[in-house]
Amino acid sequence: MKKKITIIGSGFSSLASSCYLAKQGFDVTIFEKNSTVGGRARQLKKDGFTFDMGPTWYWMPDVFERFFSDFNRKPSEFYTINKLNPAYNVYFDKNDYISIEDSLEKIYAEFDRIEKGSSKKLRKFIAKAEDNYNIAIKDLVYKPGVSPLELVTPKTATRLKQFVTTIQQDIRKEFKNPKLVQVLEFPVLFLGAKPSDTPSFYSFMNFADFGLGTWHPKNGMYSVVEGIKQLALSLGVEIVTNANVEKINVENGKTTGITVNNEFYKADIVVSGADYHHSETLLDKPYRQYSESYWEKKTFAPSSLLFYVGFDKKIKNVEHHTLFFDVDFDVHADTIYKTGKWPEEPLFYASFPSKTDDNAAPEGKEAGIFLIPIAPGLEDTEELRELYFNKIITRLEELTEQSVQKNIIFKESFCVKDFIKEYNSYKGNAYGLANTLLQTAFLRPKLKSKKVENLFFTGQLTVPGPGVPPALISGKLVAELIAKTQKN
């Protein structure tokens, strides 16, 4: 008889783990508290507009290909991706922006335009970043974070210095132009930490950015969720929505199942892809591995203030992805990681998916997604949301030289309170634990519970870390660990 596994949550890591576990021969059921699957990668539809509510960047296409190839499938069987050109623009002032195009040669030329001769330094930097990418993505991130020895290989032994120096030190030693510095420091923000706290080895994110490019799945990132869901169903996974898990049941140190909507579901193994801190609150106190003070001391990735806006006209002078770095990068970062306050002048990111995807908005109209990274745990009121929307929309108008406020049909917002309510997110964080040196690999919360037999965790608070590709990898790692424990 097949062993029964229940999975809590249906984000990327949960969906991925369900596929691997079903392939291994387990009887797998996913329980999702919300009405649709995807976790934070949900979708908002309104008045003919379609928005990705969570991730909007499709990076590291090779990780998605590797995931589907594990099932002898291809991403193209489930969704279509197109490479964006430009990948994104970065605004520094009115009529002053850098355009990151779709090839390294074009990017080298852009760097030389900004600072003569800088492409030579960039070529050297990207060569090192590609080398790190090949080590990290093809090897290191597929380790389960059980032992520090996982990090010690013949290749990493020659790069030990890159784990104690920071990406900021490396970049600022070679590049002096502040615009180029900011463009190069931007990708590590996906890891949820400041460049000054991120090990040099993570320069592989720069290769993911410049070398592999930025892609867009037709109909948005949610089409990827739907693709993996389709794969899971084809493998025999059962998915139950509107299923709020209230308790992880334990008897004699072993999980017996979960309580969902006041009803007990027996299971031989439980995997939680929900927020790790929340998952542990579903256990009685003696079975929790990590105390409240443990979580309190951790460096969390930012939360976000998000807006989903329908415009009744096309927006000019912006691309599918546009970053607004016209204010001090370091000052905003300090409000997230040091002072824990709302930034006075926030950096922000805007996505206009209807620039490249006709299905994102009705003809002649524009869908806009705006994101301000903020510290987790901040006060979140409608008044603050409105204040910050006015700040960024006014700056958008000034920098892109157009009027757009009178063209807003509607706007919806999502912030700290919503992350807590919708995703049980610790302090409303958006991306999990930051990938700092002391929160990398074996130093992150474990995939396997130390206190409860047959209880496992997956997702952005455990290995390998924040982001969609790492979430897929996390799902694979936990499935492999379960298979290993079942053989022992």
C-alpha cells in the first residue's frame, strides 16, 4: 500500500515537491488555504486586466528546464516564454536611464556609453560570475543543507575568499560610476539582502541577469504555476483548496497527520511548504525546533507595498520591467535592514506586462504593477498606502514626462497585513529569509524536523533560499531527503 503524504500550501516549492513525491510512488495530497493554487504567485483579474500578484521576473530558465526534464517533459509543453528586449530599464533622473538589453555584447556597449572602458572590467566580472553560476546552480544549491561539508568541493575550495568578502566590495572596487554600481548591485536584491551583506560568491546572480536574460511567460508567471499544477495532477497528486490547516498532529514524537477545517487527515509523512515560522505554530510547543527569539534574531528579506493598477491608456517611456533608482539606494536599504522604518523617498519597481503581453490588459489600455520594498513588520494602514502611491506615481510622471493619474481606472493594494492574512507570513515578509553569509546553506532552517519524525519543510525560509528557481529546487531537495529517510 502506498504511503500517504500531505503537503501544506501550494506555492512553487510545494507543487514541485508534490511532483517528485508522486513520481517516487507516494500517495500525495496538497492542502491550500486559499481558493487557488500558487501561494504567493497568485493572480488578480479585474475588468479585463490580469496581474501577477507575486513574482513577475522569469530568470534562470535552465532551472525550469531541469525541473521539467526530471519528468521527461519540457516547459514548452505547458507554457510559452519570450526573451524580453530590453530586459529592463533603470531610471536615475528625467531622460536619464540605462537600458539592459538582451545580449552581453549590447550590455557591454551600454556600459561603455555610461563610462568609457568599463566594458573591459564588466567582461572580467561576468566571466567570474558565470563560473560561480555553474558551480552554484549546477551543484551547490542542489544540496540539502544538512552539513557544512556540502559547501566544500574542489571547485569551492578555490573560492573561499568569496564567502567572506561581499558583492558590494567586489563591484565598488572595479566600478566607480554610481549608476553602473547600482545596476550591478540590483540582482542580489532578489536574494533578500543588502549588497553589503551578500557574499561575493553570489555574483552568479549577475550572470543570471546579464548572461541568461529576462523572460516573460505568456499570460504571466501564473501560467508557470498552472503548468506545474497540470504536471502534478497528471502524476496523480490530489489538490484541495479552501483547506485551512489548523494543526500538525503528533503522537509519541511522530506526525500522524493534519487537522484541516476541524477535520483530521491521516498521513504517514507531512511536508509543509507554508511559512516555516507559521508551520511550527501548528505544532504543540514541545515539538517546535525554533523559538520565537530565534526568528526574532534572523534577518528577513523585505516585505512589499504592491499596487495593481488599470490605466485607460498606454503608458509612455517605460518598459515591461522598469526600475526607479532616482533616490538614494543605500538610504532606502537602511530603512529595510537597519532602522525598520518606512522610507521617506522609496526606490520602486514597476511592471507593465501589457507592453509585451496582449492578454494583460484590454486593447489600448495598460496594466501596471508597482512594488516598494519595505521592512517586514511595519505599520500598515490605508492612509500610508495612499501616501506612498502618491509619492511613486508623481515621480513616475516627472521622470517619464507624462500625466497618468487621471487615467487610472482602478487600483488595488497589497501590503504587510495582506501577506500575514493571505500567506501566514512572518511579520508580513515577502521573500523569506535573506541570503546573508550566516543564513546560507546549512545555516538555514532545516528541511527535516529535528523533533518530529516524518515531518519536513520546504520553501523560501529553508534551503536554498528566496526566489522562484530556488523554490523549485527546494521541492526537489525535500523529496530526495524523504526518499532517503524511507530507505533507511
